[in-house]
Amino acid sequence: MKDNKSMLKNEGFQSVFAALICIIAGLLVGYIVLAIINPAEATEAMLDIIRNFANYPRTSAKMKYLGNTLVKVAPLLMCALSVNFCYKTGLFNIGAAGQYVVGAAASLYGALAWHMPWYVCILMAMAAGIIWGALVGLLKAYGNVNEVISGIMLNWIALYLTNMLLGTVSEAATPYTTQIKSVNTDALIPDLGLRSLFINRYVTLAIPFSVIIAVAVWVVLTKTKFGYELCATGFNRNAAKYSGMNEKRNVIMSLMIGGALAAVGASFLYLSGYEQWQTTQSAVPAMGFNGIAATFLGGLNPIGTIFASYFIQHITSGGAYLDTNIYPSQIADLITAIIIYLCGFVLFFKHLMNTKRASKGGNN
């Protein structure tokens, strides 16, 4: 009994348990929708989504499509870390989407217009993200402008500025940017054998880099004085100021780092050659917003966010295997959206477990 109680007290267990509730509920609702549309095929359809790349019988095909999923996990994880880092300091970085966009702009322009190598393009993306995050931070610290409002506005400004900038390096006959492999192969992130392992030319070092960065973020937030000051500012800005911390600097620094993380995530995707930017798009890419879901599903822990990012992308990619003659292709997006919605209740479930535990302790 004592072991069970100590397990319930463990924050890691609470996060995993709450995340599992969200996942199971999301899959259950998705299955109900599938059953309403066509009950005879609902079970197999749900299994197709869950299996994702495992739907292929050949190992080589499984590895290739697993690689496709991982290519998108890297930028999603970076956006999740951006949201996570800022949230720990009491800020809701909905502007991660715009920071992701300027990262795409800077890295692609550096690769296509200036013919820079991949590591310089990543640094350019990082610099753009830092500047974009700093704008939100300055408005918050010195103008008391809510970071959600300024972040949303800057998302759209980033989108249209990026469309204009990358329009100068787009293909003549299409609205898409020129393929990097055709003009500057040095801008493609190297793979060190990963492409051969996954039989997939888009799998690069971006994937292990993103995991290493997640671990580094965890270390900074939990094991360093700098991280302690940022978190203290998030808990109570006035108390942090009273204790001698520069709360304005911490707010700006937090959003600068968050901006850098999201922007580097964009460079990880576009410098793999997996996608080209469409210069006529009128919607901010969903990657930055999905990062919000991944960080909450991961229990606001950078390590948990690694697994949450993979799960969300796994389900999203799995939707491609639905029989579209029976089911609409948006079913996987619906399931993901439900899970994203339920992610908002992760903290509620943790609070509920702590409340029940406290009430039982009081009764004893």
C-alpha cells in the first residue's frame, strides 16, 4: 500500500498516467467516429492508423516510412521544447508558430540565395528565431503586452514576410521554393549513415540533434542556476524581483531561447529536403501549434515531450493508411485534435490525483 501511495506521489508517474488517459480517450472517440461511418471496417481502420509504417510487410518499406515519421518528429519536438521552455517561466509561447516560420525563411534563404552550408543556415534560423522571440519578450517585459496577443499577431506577420522573401528563391513555374539538392547540396544536413539505415534520403542528423537538445533543455531547467532563476520568475515574478533577480531580463531571455528552439526546428525539416516552402500559403504551419499539444502531453517535461512528439506524429502519419473510399482522410486529424484538446486536461488530472491523495491523507 505504501509503495502504491509513493508511486502516486511521483510526478513522473502522474504525468505518464494523465497522458495515457488522454491518449486512450482520444483513440476511443476516434474509434466511435469510425464506427458511426462504417462499423464493419472500424476496427481495422483504427489498427491501420495505430500501425502506421508497420502496415508494410517488407522490413525495408517499414524502415523507410518510419524514417518519414521521424523526419517530422524532429521539428515537432523542437516546437514542443520551445513552448515547454517558456511555460516553465510562466509564459505561453503561442508565438512558436511564427518563430518556426522565420526559421524556415532564414534557413532556406541562406541555403538558396546565399549558398551557405547547412550549419550556417541553422545558425541563421536560430538568429531569426531569437529576434522574433525577443520582440514578444520586449513587449511583455516593458509594455506589459500579453505574450499570447503579440505572439499571434507576429505569427501572421512572419508568414507574409516569409512568403515575400522566399518568393525570390522560388521555382519559376510553381509557388514552391527551389529544391536545395538542385542548387546547394552543402545546405543539406548530413546523415552519417542514417540514410542507409532507414533507406530514406531525408533522414538526417536533425533527429538525434533534437533529442540531444531536449536533454540539454531538461538539464538547463532542472540543474542550473540560470534555469532556477527562469522557473522562479515563472512561479512568482514579484518574488523573483524582490530576491534580486532581473525578472524583465528573464522574460526576454526565455522567449529568445524559445524562439531559437522553434526556428531551429524549421531548419531541421527544410534542410533535410523533405519539404519545400509554398510561397502562396495563407495559413501558419500547424507544427508550432502542435508543439503546444506535445509539450502538455509530455507532462511539461522535456524528456516526456520526446515521446509525446513521436506519438502525435505517429498518429498523424498513420492517417495516410486509411481507406479513403470508406473514410475521410481527415479522421486521423480528428483523432489528433481530440488528443490535443484533452492535453489541456493533463494538468487537471495531475491536480485531481494530488487532491485525492491529500484528502485521503487528511482523513487518515
